[in-house]
Amino acid sequence: MNLTKLSTLALVLASSSAIAGTMGPAEAVENYDGIYFGGTVGVSNLTNQITVNKFSGFETQNLGGNNVTGGGLLGYDYSFTDMLKLGIEGYVFGNGNQNANSYHNYNGTSYASQETYNWGIRVLPGIEFSSSAVGHIILGYTGGKFQTVDNGAFGYLNHDFYLSGFQSGLGLTNNITKNLFVRVDGLYTMFGKEKNNGISTNLSSIAAYSASLSTLEADLTIGYKFFL
């Protein structure tokens, strides 16, 4: 996780917090338990550590690029005590940039990978800092659909695949009105490794691809809660 990624995440989270602060004064909410839904927009950095074994030997590249991401979530909040909270939610997100993670060779060929959408479930253990603000940890399990296209940079490959992995992060929820809230989250997801065979650039042998994929993400959610 390099300095550029951390700086990007910090900038987006700071901007999201600033946006939240301009939406009006926070309102105390006496009840906490309830069902909520929300819409999310954010920035996701996809990292791909790729190794290709082909006729000329091994070639390795560490690729990274940013996606605009967004989607919806549905969840339930529960209070154990006045201070200790727990949320559980499911979500579906899509990614907007079709070629965010790419490598361009000197001869005009390119390799590109993308995450088209992802879904998952996560729990959010939290602590109430004030009557209108709750900080939370995020622990989840997620799956994603990916696509890899290589038109001659390492070899030739056009492959759609699914990967799943564990997600963790930190966030803060702030009440804007009794039912309306704004939330900012920073998330890291490790999807694991995908292996697949393509064709080497000599067109007569196999190119063995191995890609390790992960994302670093900053999200802003506007949501509405129905209290029970």
C-alpha cells in the first residue's frame, strides 16, 4: 500500500467529511435500532500484481488505477448498549472506468484489467461518540466480476472471471436529520489470485497468467433509516 494510494484515500475521505459538514447541523437521535438503505459514490484503486510465464521467461508488472464506483446498500442497526452498536448490511456496487488498470507496451499493444461490479455482506461493530455520530469498524466478505484483456503486451488473452475475498475498513456515520444520515468509509479488499492460460506472442506456446487483485476504496453514502 504505497504513499500515493494512502494520499488518495485520505484526500477523498477528507473531501467526503467536508461535504457531510456542509449538509447542515447534526441531529441527535434517541432511538438507534432500525432498517436503513443508502446510495454510495466513491473512488476505488484497483491493484493488479501480474506475472506472465511465456516462452521468453517470466515477466512481472505491478499495475494500479482508479475507478469511480457507486451503488446501493441495505442494512440493519442494533444497539447492545448506549455506546456499543452493531450493523449488518448487504451491498451491490458497479465501477465506471473501463480501463483503469492497464499496461501499454512500446509497440502499441496493451494489457488491461478491470472490476466491473462487486457485491457482499459486512458487519459494522461501532461505538457512539455522540448522540449523532457513530464510528465503526468494517469486516466483510465480498465477490467481484473482473475482466482481463491482453492484445499482445505479454501475450493474447480475453478472460472474464469472478473472485471473492475479505474486506476491512473504518468509517463514521453522522445523522443529518432524525432519519437521514451521511457516512464515510475507507475500505481495503484482498480478492486473491486468478490463474489462466493465454497464447504467447510467438503464437505457438502457452502464456500462463497469474494476477493478484486488491482494492483500496473511499466511499460517501447518503442513507435513510426506518426506526423500529
